[in-house]
Amino acid sequence: MASLRVYLGLTSLFLMAFLFFMVMLMPASVITSAWPAEKIPPPDLYGLWWNGQGQAQWEGQSMDVSWRLDWRGLTPGLQLSLKSGQVSATGWAGADWGDWELAQWQVSIPVNLLNSLFPRGKADGRLDIGLSRLALAGSEIRAVDATLNYGGGTVDMGPGMARDVPPIQGVLAMQDGIPMLSVTGPDKQSLAKANLKGKTLTVEIFRALPLLLEMSEGGNASDVVFSTHQDLPVSAQSG
């Protein structure tokens, strides 16, 4: 009887070890088996499902991607690296029962890729984003801490309206439970502010910004010259 228990124990241990190694050695290509190819071309992946790399297509552009399984405490996640042309992004992303968290992201984007968002003008230079943390509970922002740095360049608002712009910085952080963005110029003057209350995004532009762009003469740099409100699909608080 004792020998039977030993035999069953060893058999169970062998089966568990076999299944463990089968799962751990599963190739990354299994991810593409259920890929909706009619919407997005399936990526070309190699390596293992928990530690691999490959190439993908996004908006007609080729993108290199790599990932590695990385648990942080009890939260499962991936250490990711994405690169497409002059765009690069690295950082950690994890999820825990529907709650998402991003941490230690470094993103670098050529500003000219964002020109389509501003039909009345265009700019060059680079935008570097350092996202220390973003925590989401569903569509609700629970925490955010990030910096934005524009290294300077040329902004062209039309014929004869090209201007050299010095470096500009931005800080995004929670204040009293509300995400707030503050954008400042080279001498720390306030250029713009934004906040998200509930699902309403409020943006204010101060006269210091058109003064910096040489589009205004005189006036108080702290005056609000433009403001807008926009509803977003995310919120900063419940309800």
C-alpha cells in the first residue's frame, strides 16, 4: 500500500512537471492563432509566449515589439518595448481583476507625427514623455504621475508665421484626487493648464503662450486667452 502511494505521488509530480514545462515552452506564435486577421494583420512573433519578440503592422507602419513576463508583487504584467521608425516606447503594463496599471514608461515621439491634430499649424522637434505611474479602475483614473518635455523646434502657423520655440515642460499629477497638467516655458512661466473633473476635461491657455510664439503684443502673461471643455470616456472619480 505504501509503495502504491509513493508510485501515485511520483506519477503526479511527473505529470505536474511535464505540464509546467509544456506551458513554459509554448512558442510565442500561439498568440497569433486566434488573431482577428481581417482587422489587423497578425504579427510575426518568435521566442516564448512569456518572453519573446517580433514585428507587427500598425496603421501601415512596421513596428518592432518585445515583451517579458514581469510580476510586481501579486500583479501580473509585461515589460514591453515598442519601436517604429523614430517612435519608441518602453515600460511595464499590468492588470489585476480589471484594474490596469502602467509604470516606468519612457516614450519619444517626433512632433511632426502629431501635426494632423492641429490643422492650422505644424511643428517639428521631439516630445519625450516619462510616465512614472498610471492606475485605472475600469475607466476611472486613480493615480497618474508623468512629465512631458518638448525639446524645442519650429512652429509654423501659416505663411510668414514660422517661429522658433524654446524647450517647454509639462507636469501631470493628481491634486486633491483630480489629474492636473501644468505646462511651463523656459523661465517657468505658466503657458497652459488642464484638469479632469468627473469626465470633463478643462483646458486653459494663458497669454504667456502667444507671447512666447510672438503672436501677441503686451498684456498680462497670466491672462486666460482661451479655454475649452470637453467630455472624455474616462473619469477622475466614481459616478
